[in-house]
Amino acid sequence: MAPETHDMTHHRKATVPSYRLHKASGQAVVTLGGRDHYLGRHGTAESNARYERLVASYLLNGRKLPNSNADAPYRIATLSDDFLDWAEREYVRPDGSISREVSNVKLALRPLLRLFFDLDARRFGPQALLIYRDALIDEGLSRKVTNQRVNIVRRVFRWATRQEKLPPSVLHGLESVDGLKQGRSRARETRPVQCVPQHHIDRALAFMPPPIAAMVQLQMVTGARPGEIVVLRPCDVDMQSAVWLYRPTQHKNAWRGHDRVIAIGPRGQSIIRRFLRPGLQGTYLFSPKRSEEERLAGLRGDRQTPLWPSHIAAQRRKRANSKRRKLRDHYDTVTYRQAIQRACKRAGVPAWSPGRLRHNAATRIQRDEGLEAASAALGHRLLETTQIYANTRLQRAIEIAASMG
């Protein structure tokens, strides 16, 4: 054996590629020649034996695999990793954080990896896609979610085709699989989203923290989406005229280049004013951390007995040893929904999600001002989209039938 040197190039070449766990699929993997090779279930004797054979062949062949050519399989697991690497760079918000679309991609890829992780992607055809779709239905997913995840898989193969990793014929075959039609499949159907009964909202509001209650009320008067409310900052609101204009930095269709402006009238303005603080224009308006700090400050202000140094030290030790989750500077759509559902449970009413409040606002605006007004308030480009949210036409038909006897 050659004497050991401190040459970094020599040291790197002497390293034996490692046997690793691929967390998404539970498979063992080794990287050889810049490509991942999947070996079977991690920790098994078979995957270890396959690892030793591959590495031995790789080293004996001058750190090249004998079959490392254009005909080498491009496995589903490798395709999934390649697409996720790209997606985490592509699906980002304006602030640089990864968007929720990456989570949707991961959910779609998990059953694909479970079923086909070692399959050459060039052999993944329409029948394989149907097997994948049936597996989603067997898991109890609804028809709409199943169609969405099948479309994500097609998107992955479309990307691979664009990158010339797969021949176009593979994607062409997958596009021959139609989406599931309502009433023509065994997939579960979901019920249409309905407005939240006003008395359920009123009862739950009494059990909500002030920021949560304010966000609910603001959604009711503006028709904004939950994701637009939780990121509201004073600096994003033009307060120079009688009607304020809020331009959220993050919204559903920002990636399409659509502009989103939310008009805020006197009722919404009064809600916002309660949370405005001097010098905090660039911070989130509804902050669980700041709300809790203000609550504790109020308790300290109402304290009747002096707060001695020993009390302060004991409180500091208690906070240091506490395992409670640290509060963030703003809510996200998940924590917002969870806070509402906790309040619903305490109020003894059926749980509802903040997304349904948009239906309440749409129905009220269409009833009072008409369909075009509701479409403008909700930021829809098509009137047909607004009809999904507003159900006043049915209510009007019921009223007419009742009056006609």
C-alpha cells in the first residue's frame, strides 16, 4: 500500500463510498460515479451483499461501473430525488422559504417510491400509473386529491422529459390516463364546502386568543384567504385613503404573476388598529409571541404584591426548564386552523376551518351587492370561480318556492 500523504485529492480517491439510508423509501443507497444506486431494504443482508458487490466492481474497474453507460437504468427513486432537488429550488416564496407545494410533491412521491422505487423510470407506463392511482384510492383519498397527486407524478415525468433524462414516449403514455370522473370511480367523494353557521362562529370567538379572533373577524369582512391574513404586515397596507389597500407579499396565485389587492373598509380598519404598534411597521400584525408578551405584561401590571428578585430568578429558571413550544412571530395557516379548532372544542360547536370563512364572505357580498362585486372582492378572474364560493342562487330559489307555495 502506498504511504499515506496529506494530498487531499489522494485522500478523496481513497474513500470508499458509504452504505446509507434513503429516508423517504427506507432503502439502502450508495453513490457511485455521481449516481445513487438503490440496494433494497436498509439493514438487510441482501442489501449489504449488493452494496459489497457494487463497490468491489466499482473499485476494480478504476472507480467506474462496468455498466455506467446510456443504457443504465434511471430508477424511480433517482428520478424522485432529482425532482425534489429541483423543486426545493423552484417552489419558493418571495422571502426565500420553501412553499407548501414541496410538501404536496413529497406526499405524492411516497406511495410511488413504496411501489416502484427500483423500477427503471423508462418502464413506468400507463398501467403502472393506474396501479399507483388504485393505491391512493385504497388509502381512502378522495377523488380530487387522487387526481391532484396523479397530476404531480405526471409533472415529475414531464420535468424529466424536459431535462432529457427520459424519452418523450414515456410521458406520452402517462398522459393517456384520464382523470377520475365524478360518479364513475370507487374513489371517495367529498362534500362541497359550506359556510360556517354564524352562531358557531360567535360561540367560538369567545374562546379565541385576541389575535385569532381578530383574524377571523377580518376574514369575515374582507373575504381574504387564511394565508393572506396570517402574513399581514402594516407596511403592506396603504392607509392613505378612506379605504385601505392591502397587497400581500404571499398569496395563492403570486407564482402566476397575478396581483392581489384586498380592500379594507371601516370595520376591517378598526380591527387592524387594535394591533398597530409604533415602530413595528415591518413586523407581522398578528403575532402569538407579541400577544403573549403583552398578556404577561398586563398580569405583571395588575400584580398586587412586589415582584422580588427571588421571584424573577425563579421565573427565569422555570422558563429555562420549560418544554413548551416557543411562540413564533406570526401564525401560519396550520397554527391558525388549530387555534380555531381548539376554540370550537371549548365552545362545544363542530370544528370548522378558516378557509370556510371565505365562503361566508362570498355569500354575503353576492347577496347584498351581486356576483360581480363578490368576484372583485375575492380577487377572482372568472365569475364561475366565485359561484363555487357563493350559494345565494340556491337560497334565492328556495325563497321563491316558499313564497309561491
